Amino acid sequence: MMRRFLAGAVVVAALLATSVWADDAPIERRTGGLIRAAWEYPGQVSFTFGTIVTRMPSDYDCTTVCPYRGATIQGSVGWGAGKLAIGYGSLVGETERGTWLLRRVYLGYGLRMALLRTWGSSALDPHGVTFWGGEAAFTITQLSLTAGAYRPVDPGADPRSWRLFGGIGWGF
């Protein structure tokens, strides 16, 4: 009996929330630009650029604080590695004077799958190893932390040799 009551309450709450959103303004798909400068292992100094795809009411003016939740794609280039990541992010940020690039991310988290390739001044030996894995990111008042578990995908590499990589930076 209690389960049916809770299930009904959840359905009613979802319907009410949808009708409140629908009355405010039509929902539209938006993208927001993401940037980050960081020190990461094994990439060392790196720069990241990406985008988040979300849905929100069309009358939201994100020059002030807006919620962004949706799919993310990010590419990172550093002295010691490059990375391409696809995942999900949820953040609260603003574009300030602009219309697309999120200049300030106040609070956010992300979960993503990534492909990472080492090169140049990477501390890993040998250079030129490709890894794949999962990564988590957390940002509070622009300070971001990342941590992930990766394994090599190159032929001949031990499939059980997982590595932990991480970083600290500014942005999301």
C-alpha cells in the first residue's frame, strides 16, 4: 500500500513540475561552451575546451546564474597528453556578458568516458601510449578536481594494468 502511495506521489509531482515549466516558457535545446586550464597527470599543463548540451526554458538569460544538465564533450591538449571525453555534466554557471561561453562555473560535477594519448613531456614511459577509462570531475567556485581510472589499449599491454590519473584546475 505504501509503495503505491509513494509511486503515485512521484507521478503527481512529476506532472505538476512539467506543467509549471510548460507555463513559464517553451523549452529549447541550448549549448554552453566550457573551458579549463589545469595541471594534470600525465598531461601536465593542459587546456580543455568543450560544450554541454542542455534543455531549458527559452526565456532564461544566462548572463546571470543558470542550471545546465546534459551531455558533454570535451577535448584537452597538454604538454604530456591529449584527451577526448564524452559524458554527463550538471553545473550552475553564467555567461556574464557573453551568450554562449560559460565564463563562471560555481558548482558542478561530471562523469565521462575518455580516450587519452600520451606524448611529449609525459612522465609515463614509454611515450605514445593510448589509454581509455572513466573520469569524475567536481568544480566549486571555478576550482576543479578530476580523478579517473584508465587502462592501456595498445596491443601487447597488460589489460589488468589500470592507472589512476587526476588533476586540479580552473574552470569545468
